[in-house]
Amino acid sequence: MLQADPFRSGQLLLPDTPPEAVEAAAGNFSQIASLLVAVSVFLFLLTLRSFLNVLPYLADSVLRARGSAALENSVRVSRDRNLVAAVLLLPAILLVYRYRLYDIAFFDTLSPDLRILAVAGVLVAFLLLRHLLYRWLQPRRRIEDYQMARAGGYTFFILLMMLVLPTVGLLYVLGALDVTVKAILLLETGVMYLLYLLRHAQILSGFCKPLTTFLYLCALELLPAAVLVLSAAIL
């Protein structure tokens, strides 16, 4: 009598679908993101001279409140600063997308390509809201100082990107988890934002009373930031 072959049949105990971690890792890939990385590198190389030109003024803006005045008083330097800030928008979108710095449940229903477009849309909406508030609340006097306070946002955005991009590179080499990278990036963003608010308040205080300065900060900076944070927390 032939014995039954014990290897003829069996039961698959492992799941037949990829683990969530694997799916999440696969979902991080986006063809648009890959294209934006290449475009970002190319544009930064094109604007490298502008970046080097504005670099000393960036450091001066950190060290003293009136450092922004020297930058804004130079048409060429302020133009280079705005150009560099515009180019760095692409890496900013990629960082927000890759490490889910702004993440809502709706994004999970989107494909990787659509999610990066949604992130870009949120950033554009934030900048548009900030622009409209600045236009709406622009005073009738000391407009130059008011515009200098507004343009400081571009300066500190460049400084923030100069901080977070090397941080991401270092943490990637060290093999840090995404959740760790996200926490550190949010911490660095918060610290840089507080420094920006301090410099912004110092410029506004040159032509505003303390209460008016506080109200300007609330309306022009804290309100758009609160909308962004609360939308991420609630949605």
C-alpha cells in the first residue's frame, strides 16, 4: 500500500497581499516626484550664482533685524532672493510629499501622482491666502517697511530650506525612520518660523504700536498658519 505523500497539499498561512508597510513604501514613489527632483536640481544649478550672491545677505537677516533692509535696498539682490525662493518651492513640495509633513485622510485615497499635485495645490492656496491678506491690510504709510516685512518670508523660507535639505540628507545616510525625519523637520520648521516672527515683529514695530504689531502678526502670519495646521489636524 502506497503511503500518502505529505507534501501533496498544504495550507498557506501567510497573507497573499503585500503588508501595509510594503504598500506604503511603494506608494511613496511617484513619476511626477522623480521628474520634479530632476527639474529641481537643474533649476538650482541654473540659479547657483544668484544663490551665492544673496547668501551673505541671508546670514545678515538672521543676525540682526535691519539686515533685511540691506537686502531689500538692492534691486539685484532682492530679485535674486525671490528667484532662489521660487526655485526652492519644488524641493519644499517634494519634502512635504515624501515625509507627509502635511497629511490629511483625503490624500490616502489618491494615487502618488495625484497626491503630489494635491500637496502643491495646498501650498499654492496657502501662499495665495497670505498674499490676499497682505494686500487687504496694506497700510497707507510706511509701505516700504511693510513690504520689507512681507518679503522677509522669502528670506526665511530660503534659510529654512538651507537647514532642512542637509538634515534630510544626513538622516537618510544614517538610516533614520520616516517618522523620525518628519519630527525633526517639523521641529526645525517651527524654530525657523518663530525666528521669522521675531524679525517680522521687529520690522513692524518700527512704524506700528505694539498692539498694532501684534494684530498684524495675527492676521498676516498666524492666521494662514493656523488654517494650514488646523486643516491637517481636522481633515
